[in-house]
Amino acid sequence: MKVRQVQKFRKLLNLPENRNSKSIPEEKQKGYLTECNVLMFVPKTEKCKQVFESVFDMELSRIPELNYFNAEKGECKYGIEYLTLIIAFFKNGEEENNHRIVMEMAKDYPITFEGTEFKIILAPIVEN
């Protein structure tokens, strides 16, 4: 996954015909996992899913169940190169529409970034 692909995705998703798409029920949502199993992209609308599939070639995967309520609080490390990609995904999209991006995180636990059209789950760097 490269920043250029993310920028192309964002540009296509911002087209007027791709806005206000039908939501995918949460129980039917699937995630797209990167080769290294570090980053998962979860489309929340039909158009977002179609645009994502037109730009990226990734395998569908089951979304992990994450319970931040019971997770331990504390520090966690994440790869900066992935955080850069995540910023590119949300840039020129959510904030232009005055939508919020919700982040959830815990110690040695994936961080979730969630907007109106999609969410992204990033695995932490865990030291043994």
C-alpha cells in the first residue's frame, strides 16, 4: 500500500456520485488486510467498498473483535509509516465534511481510527 494509491482512493471517494452511499450493516462488514498483517481497512458503505476494491488488491479478512473497555491502559508503539498512510486516508475527506474521526487505543492493543465511511485498524509493535 502506497501513499499514491491512498490519494487516488481519496480522490475517487470524494466524487459527488460516491457520497451518501448505503451503509453496510456492521455484522456484514469485512476488512482488507495488508500483506504483513499490520493494517486493516474496513469499508462502512457500499461505494467506499467499491472504490477501495478498484484501487487496492488485498485479501478480505474477518474483523477482529476488539474490546477496549477491558484492555489495559498504558503506552503502545505503532509504525510511523502506517500512521502516515492513515492520515492520508482521512485527509481531504472526513475533515472537509466536518465529521469527526474517533480513535480507540490501549496498551499493546490495536488502535482503531473510525470515520463515517470507513475504519482502519493498526496493529501495535509489541516487544517480547
